[in-house]
Amino acid sequence: MSRRSLLFRRQPLLSLQQLARIEDAALRILGEIGIAVLHDGLLQRLRSAGFRACGDRVMIEPHVVHEFLAAERAANGGEFSEEPQSIELDGAEIRLEVSPYPQSTHDLSSDTIVPFTTDRLIEATKLVHMLSARAVGPRAPGCPRDVPPPLQPVVQYWVGASYCQGARDPVDPKSRAALPYVVAMAEVLGRPVTSLPVYVSSPLTLGSESLQCVLQVRRKLSSVSVSNMASLGCTTPINVGDAYALLAAEVIGTAILLRELIHLPIRWSVRLCPIDLRNMAMCLGSPEDFLLQLQSSEVNAYFHGTKWHPAVGSVHSSAKLPGSQACSEKASLMTAGALLGQRRFGVAGTLSLDEVFSAEQLVYDVEIRDHVHRMVAGMHGECDPDRCVASITEALRQGNFAALDDTLGRYRDVYWHPALFERGFLAKWQAGGEVTIRQKAQQLIRELLGKYDWELEPELQRALDGILARARSDLT
């Protein structure tokens, strides 16, 4: 039997005319204001290459930007259009990913937020491993704070690879000090570092630690990515179109400069984020964030000359503890994203943006994922007249349809059974001891951790242990 997925199509949020004006403004920004290059050696090389500079600001002439964008759009087939984008995703599984950035965790026993230690990170990573069978991607869900900052990414990578099957992709090294050890672990695990990010500081500034990391291992790389995470009304103008012009100028200008400096393929994208101007905190997971992500997808597609992706896949929450706010925000974002075609969602189990990992919230998010997955999977609608008449005849003889062999055989294909959420009547719940959803979640966590028994191959473990020992000696 076949069934159609529940899938909505949306109109673009930005018109071609609006995008063209954003491009015009971006070209003026690069030609009249330029990008601050906070690296004397690179600044001199750019001057020598013919770029006009005023102080530490490097200007990029409009014809250079036009040529760069024309080549990019031609390479991608010039497929951008204002037409709604079609996605065929029947049967595609929804996947969740945890965030690598939390430095705190929710302690179940005390119901408080505590620092992520190495031991706590190991336990959280074991849980992620156990949930990988329920569509959670493998990764250590945070950084330990019981070691010095330069050592944190190294320990994080070691924990992920040692305690979660499949967690072999390199982590963000974050600093030049950690980079050699992350690179060494990645090579041992068969996932060599071939690309690194360069983060642009808004407004219009190039010179972060990420740039230094790229320069340090440039010969090992086959590409570099450029991105930003600017805050609307704080590090950009409050007008959304003006903000996108600034962001486009930053990433496109940086891509042009880096191409001249390191001679590698450059990938680039913009990301505009909302901020609560009352307390100066980013409010990812908000309605504004959802809309800005949709717009960012269109802006990126316009400048690259590609089709735009109609959905987004982050389920952030500003909630500090697991519960009603986090579940409401995450469920609404996952539902909207899945209905638009998204099938991969990040930051599962993460609270307070990217600050806190919660095992309890992670199992809630998996339950939300299962709920949404069943909803968008659709429903069968075929009718076999012979089967229909036979079923009704037999049900009339037995007195109901529930006991029919056909019902028992097809029941699980029709209905999803929650692991945590309640579906029974009040009396049944009361008779069962009035167990709360939270009690169920914590019991499930204990059961999963009690079943953990995976080990990394001994030769790989010894190699990782040796790299970690060297890093501890050098960075502590």
C-alpha cells in the first residue's frame, strides 16, 4: 500500500526586486566601506594584489563582486526563482542531531544546572549512543569544563569517539592550540580535517581565531567555509533588508579576499539571528528566528544561483530547564519544519540556546520527533471492496472490529504508540499509580544507560588515548 506524506508548499518571503536591492546595497558596502582585515601580513598581501585599502579596511570594487557572483551563479546553473520549491520526501526519516556546544548540563538528581565535567559528558554521550537507534545522530553533546579551554575540544572529541558508535567526525577545534590534536584524532579515525570554517565578525570584520586555524593547516585543506551569525538590530541595522545587505557583503567580500589569499574553494552563507534587545540575548527558537532562517535560505540561494530550501531544521529553545516552554517551542518548530519538508533537526536536548544539555529534554525531543514523524508520514486510503465487505460481515458476527485478524495485522501500521506521552483515560492513569511524564522520562534514561555496552576498537582507543595524553601534557 502507498501513502502520501503530508507536505506543504510555501511562497518565498522575499521578492526578486527586494533581493536585487539587497545586492545593490551589498556592492556599495564593499566598494565604499570595505572589510576590516585585522591581520597585518594578510592586509599587506591584499594591498600588493591590487585591492584598495584605507587603514585596515579593504575595499572591493563592484566589477570584482559582479564577476565573482556571475561565476558562482553560472556554476550552479542559475536556478534561483521566486516559484515555490518542490520536495519529494515520501518515506524519508526524520533525524535529530545534538549540539556540540553546551558547557553545562541538567542534573536529574538535583534538578539544577551544573557544569559539564568529563564524567558527565561521558554519561550524556552514552545516552546519545543508546538513542541512535531512534534517529539521534552520534556526537558528544557538549564540552567539559573540568579541563582548560584549549583542551576542551580534544577531550570532547575523545569522549565522542570512545563512547558513541559513529561519532568520528572532527569537532570544531575553536583554537590554534587544540587544532593539531583534533587533526591527529581525525586522521586516526579516518575522517581527516579537509575543511575549516572562517567566522566573520559583524559588522564587516575579518580576523578571528578561526582564520588563524585555517592559515595554520592550510596545506591539509581542500576547502574553507565562510559564515556569520549577526544579530538583527545589534550587530546589523534593524531593517531586515538592510541587515541582509550587510551580511551578504561580509561573507561575499570575505570569500573574495580568502580566495586571493589561500587559493582554495570557498563555500559561504549568511545567517541572520534575532536578539532580545531588552536583555541583549539571542532568542533562537523564537517565531522571528524561524522566519529569519527561511529568509536566510532565500538570500543564500539568490546569491549562489540555486533553488532555495523551503524549510529550516533547528529546534532551539531559550528555556533553562526541561519542560513546558522547551517542549512547546521545539514541537512547534519541528512540526512547521517537517510540514515544509525538513527531515533533519539540530540541537535536540539543548536548552538556553546552546548553553545547556538535558538528557531529560533529549528523550522528550525524541518523543516529539516520533509524534511529528507519524503526522507527516500520512495515511493510507486504499479501499478493496472484497476486503471491506468481508471485514464488515465478520465484525457484525463477532460484535466489533478490534478483534479481527485484519485489525491486528494492520494496527501498528496505522497507529504510533508513544513511549512517554499519555493516551489512556484518567481512571487507567490513576489506577497505574499516577506516574508523570517526567518520571517516565527519567526511568527511561536509567534503563537506557543500564543497557550500554559498546566499546571502540582497541587499536583505535589506544591511538586516541595517546593523542589525548600528549594534549594534556602540552595544554594543561
